[in-house]
Amino acid sequence: MISNTEYKLIKHFLFFVFLMGILFGAAEKALGDEVLTRDEQIVAATLLGEARGEGRCGVYAVGCVLQQRSINRNLSPAEICLQNDQFSCWEIGGKKLTLLEANKKYYNQGGPIMYARQLARMIVAKHPLDRTFVGNADHFHAQWKMKKNKEGKIEKVLVKPPYWAKKEKTTTIIGNHIFYKLK
């Protein structure tokens, strides 16, 4: 027997898969290869930087959070991406990445690149995503990260939750990310 929460998650996931199949089907390559505007590049780099290892569902989930923050704060998606302390993919070792550095870093690491580009176009064009997929979450964080150990081998390391993470505000967990609705 599945719980009500699991049922809702499955329902939203199936709707998402159906919708994405219709929207992107045969046009995926053509749309993904088009030149992106600066704002679309910023959003695509953010989606890849935050969720490239999470597959399409993870990228969509991060896109939903980005769109929710954009609505809540009445700022463009690109402005949200570049705000201080919003998305860790833009800050490496205490240094803010340029768009060129972010594109080089995240486009060369694989993941659903074409899908992130398409989704970025939709987000910048204010096409409404189904934000109920993440329970209208406006925050998320990773549960673990990959890190080299002393022997140089890559291993999973648990991440200490951020100060704002509160269990009672959790909306869902998708892959490595825990989602929260704080506002």
C-alpha cells in the first residue's frame, strides 16, 4: 500500500513525463541547439550546476524552485540565479564564477544538457512549470556531495543541512535533493 504522499509524487511524476514527452519529443535536438540569450544561458548553467547528476526530474525540480523564487521575489530567473548565496554552483571556493566559467565547467561535465537548455528557455519565457511537483518549494539542498578522500578516491560525503532547513517545512525529496517551502 502506498501512502498519500507517494501517490501524489507518482501522479506528478507521470504527469511531468507525459508533458515533457509532448513538449519536447521530436523537437529536442533542434530546440536544444539554438543559441540561448544571456538570461537563458545563466538559467541553464544554474540547472546543470545544481542538478546535472539528478537526471531530468532533478533538473525540473530545481527549475521549479527557481521559478517559485522568481515569482516570490518579483525578479527575473537570471537575477535570482546570480543573487548572493542562492545557488552554490555560482560560488566555488569563495569566488563568484563568471558566465563563461560556469558554462565551461557545467557543459563539460555531462548530464541532461539539451533538456536543461530547453527548460531554461521555458523558465525565462515565464512558461509556468508544475511547481506542485516540488510542493511549491522555494529552497532545496543536497543530502550528500562527492569528494576525494585521502587516497584520491571519490566518495559520497553527507552534507550538513543549512541553517534554514527545518524538517516541518520539507515538501519532498527527489534524488539527492531535499525540498522546502519556507515562504
